Amino acid sequence: MNLLLCSAVFFPMTCAVIGYVIGRKNKNVRDYFADIVTGAEFGLFLYLFINTVMNGSSQIEVEISGVCGFGLHFTLDGFRALYGTIAAFMWFMSTLFSKEYFAHYRNRNRYYLFLLLTLGATEGVFLSADFYTTFIFFEIMSFTSYVWVAHDEKKDSLRAAGTYLAVAVIGGLVMLMGIFLLYHTTGTLMFDELIGSYERLCLTEGSELSQKKLMAAGLCMLFGFGAKAGAFPLHIWLPKAHPVAPAPASALLSGILTKAGMFGILILTSYIFLADTVWGTLILVLGVCTMIVGAVLALFSVDLKRTLACSSVSQIGFILVGVGMSGLLGEENSLAVRGSLLHMVNHSLIKLALFMAAGVVFMNVHKLNLNDIRGFGRKKPLLNYIFLMGALGIGGVPLWNGYISKTLIHESIVEYMELMEEGAVSGLLSAAAMKGIEWAFLISGGLTVAYMTKLYVAVFVEKNTDPIVQEKYDSLKGSYMNKVSAATLTISATLLPVMGFLPGQIMSRVADMGQGFMQVHTQAHPVAWFSLANLKGAAISLIIGAIVYLVIVRLWMMDKEEEKTIYVNRWHPYLDLEDLIYRPVLLKALPFVFGVVCRALDSLVDLLVVLLRKTIYKDSKLPHELEEGTFITHVTGCFVNGLQDLGNKTIWKKNPKNTDYEHKYAMVYEELSEDHTIISRSLSFGLLLFCIGLIITVVYLLV
């Protein structure tokens, strides 16, 4: 079994190199090879998933750990088997779709290379048993997926890729700082050994400093994982990366790579800061901000893939709200845990269908603006079905999978408010604040319905403003995607209503697979999925969504231009967080501030050195040998003086030269000698010699 876990990580990474070599010779063979590799990876995880279910799916009863060299630790439990299988399934579907999507693209060989490398790195994150292993594969995943964003190498793509990489690198460095602090405080990075570590420190007298260190470590790591998850305010890479990245890559970036970030946040919440009120409140507030910001950005967007990207930000916010509630509810957190886990799964599968559907639109039209692709989906019932399933799922409509997870998260908020009224719990947030959070949750759900309705109506209901373009779209009919792509998208979309129609048979068992990972070992109480109380929350969101769409979208976000109604982006460019704050601060303000600080510190050191030399460490007198010079200056000067006398008698009779070269050379020597003495006594010279010695020592040790 240890061999299987290592194979699950390193098999696709090894095959990536083999596939690249094959692609240099035959591109079609390379494509089929990639399909086989991702299919085999899915089969492997399906076996691990079934094996885990057979050994007990509701609890982490059997852990299979392995050490694969280099200090890497992998383990398998219900959640890891579940998400490893989902990741492998999504990679398999995306790879099958990639063959048609990339038919006319350049650099396909490079794409497949990094596609498989990222698959192995992502599975390494989900199977990791300690933060060291997580960090290694997390960083590999960030660098390999960067190539997806920069794939077509256009100006916008390279800029978005730069933003993505900057967020990933800065997040990784801050995370590494947190890992160092964590190890210094606890002495371990193994997840199982960290369970309840913060709570133990809180119960230990005189451990206030260690508590602060552990909290600082947690915040640093939250920064790193939150950056990858797309949490506010580090969400800026998602709206920029998805519109320019290829659609199959966007499906994986949104559906899986963001969940790798959520994986780390789940570990921090459930293992280290288990049931800590402060931490739970922080995650909850972070989730509310992310949820609202993402929904508002999606509503304003008029770009198909950008809207789906901003939607991913919002849905990550929904998940964070569930994770925050799991921290606040303590032992009564089963609803929040199951809701957040299920929404992770649902969002992954929904975005797989939606982004691949968006990819079908783009590979036919090569445009994403709603005004350009308007009416493309008319007379295309299969594509209509695929997109509609994703829209209904993410909108939280009853009988679709998104409704189940959103209902659980909403019910956890209601449960916490009831416990507050009974006095059973107390926290940093008041009852009024929690009521506001509940309404923020419902309104965000309504905004989700509004922007998905906007996309669906624009692409599948309305006609294009140009009749010739609409006629061209209608003529495509069954030729807009091949049979393999059609089967891939249909399978991905059909999963969504099936999961929603059978919540007890499918969704509950999926939640059972993961709740042990979140340290919940109590049996969840039965949920009446379609009771009036649960349907009420969904109904409120649907009504809010209908009102927002009819009033805001149709009346304010649309305008008439030459007697044609068009979609207008009302979001002012000045409000772009990256251009408003991050780039000016990181590229201009911070370098200037740090430059001033460094210059001041440099001058301060010089002043201290001069002060010490004038007071405590008085300098000895500098050498003065102007009258004597050296033997070399004396001989050279006499020789040149003799040449000058000869010239005065022959060449320069009327204007003789009268330079004393012996004295001049003595002065040059004196100046050089003085400079050498000053330099040899300076602090900089001492530091330079120290650095040279250190380098020599390191080279000696390495050799």
C-alpha cells in the first residue's frame, strides 16, 4: 500500500517527462498517452477509495502511512481518498477535453508536460501527512501551474501569470515562516501530533509566549494557504488568471488547486486550533468578506470566464464560512463540518462542468465577452443542458447538489444563533452580528443566482445583436464539439443532479468519508433535506436573485447602443484591487520606503564608525613618506627627470618643462598608501573579509 501511495504522486510526474519525449516525435501518441496516464491515475485512486470505504468510511479507523525518501510522509484516510479521487477524475475529464480544445494551439507539448507534473504535485498535497511534505508539493504545484496561465504568451496572459506567481511565491514564503515558527513551538510538523496543540498550550501555565508564537505561525500559514484558495484579500489572481488560461486548466485551477489551499486551512482549523473561538471567528469573518466580494465582482463582470472565476472566489467564501462555524460550534459542529466538506466537493465538480462548457464556447468563437458570445447556445440542447446543470447546482436550487451543502452551512449558522440565545455558547460576535452574517449568506446566494441567470440568458436565451453572427452560431448545431468532448462534459454535468436527487444515499456518505478528517467523531443527526425550514433559506436566496437580476442587471447593467441592448461593465477600473493597491505598494511604495530605511541604516553605521574612531578607538597616524618615497619612485622619478632635462636642451628650448617627477611619484605613492590604510581599517573591509572567509568555509564543507 505504501508503494501505491508513492505511485499516486510520482507516477504522473514521471510520465510527464516520458510524454514530453513522445510529443517531440508524435503529437497524437502523446495525447493518447496523457489520456491513459490520467485514466490510470483515476483508476488507482478509485481502488484506494473503495479500499478505504471497505475499511470504514465514517471514521479514520485505518491510516496507511509511508515514507518515500527525502523526509516525505504520505497517509490515506477517508477525506484524502475522496479528494484524491475527485482530483484524478477532474484531471481525466480535462485531459480528454484538452485534445479537441488544443487542436489549434501552440506549445501543446509543454502544456501536457506541466499538466501531468501538476497532477502529481496536487495529489502529493492531498496525501501529505505533515506540513513539510505539504509545503514541498504546494510550491511545486504553484510553479508548474504558472505555465497554464502564461500558456499563450500574450501580454495579458503574462501579466496575469506574473500576478499569479507573485501571490503564490509571497504566500509560500510567508507560509514557510509559519512552518518554522510552528516547528520551533511544537517540535513537530506531523498532523496527528499537532491535534489540540493550541488547546494544550492554553491549559499550560506560563505558556503565553508559546501561545502567541503558535497563533503567529497559524496566521502566517493561513496567509499562504489563503492565497492559493483565493480568499480575500489575496483573491486577485483568480479574476485575472481564468480569462486568459485555457479552459481545461481553468477547470482545474478553480476546482482543485483552490481546494489544495483549503486543505491547509482545514488542517490548521481542525488539528491545531480545534474549537478555538478566536480562530473560528477570524475564519468566519474572512469567509463572509470573500463570499460577498466574489459575488459582487461576478455580478458586475461581462466576461464569461471572469464571471466564473469571481464566482469561485465567492464559493470559497461559502466554504470558509462553514469552516469558521465548525470552529465556533465546538463539539456541536457536525453540520458545519459536513456542509463545508460537501461544498468543497460540489464546487469542484460544478466548476469542472461550467469551465469546460465555457471552453466549448471559446474554442468556437474565440471570444468571451457576453455581447460577442450572445446567443451562441441557442439550438444547442446538449450544451444548454450541461451549462444549466452547473448553473442550478451552484445556485443552490433544490434537487441539485449545491443546495445540500449550502443548506448544511446555513443550518449551522442558525444552530449557533439558537445556542447563543440559550446561553450555551459565547463568542466574540454578538447575536446581531450573527444575524447579519446569516443575511450576508442568503444575499450572496441570491447574487449567485443573479449572475448565473445573467450568463445563461445571455448565451442560451437571447439572440445576438448581429443577425449574421446569430445565423453563424445557429449553423454550428452538432459540429461545435466532438463526441469525446460531448461525453466528457455530459458525464461531468450529470453527476450534479444525481447527487442532489439522492442526498441521503450519496451526499451523506460522501460527508461521512471526510468528517473524521475534521476531527468529528460523533454521529451527525438526521437532516430533513426538503423540509419547509430548509427550503425557506433556498427560497429567500432565489427570490433575492430574481429581484437583483430583474432590477439591477436588466435595468442598470444593460444599455442601449444604436438601438441594440448590450451588457455594460459598471465596475470602475479604478476599483481594481491589484492596480489600486498591490502593484503600487509592492512595486513602488515598498521599494522606496525600504530604500530610504536601508540608506538611513547605512549612514547610521558610518556615523557610528566615525564616532568610535574619533573617541574610543582613536586612529593611529597615517604614514607620511612624501620626502622619501620608495626606491621605485626615486629611480623612476630620476629617470623621467633626466628625459625632461634632455628635452629642455633639444626640443623645448624656448618653453622648457620643469616638473619634479620624483616628488610627483612620491605623492602618488603616499595617496595610495593612505587609501589602503583607511580601507584596511574600515568596517566594510572587515565584513568583506568575513564574507570571503564564510564562503571558503562553506565550499570546504560542501566539498
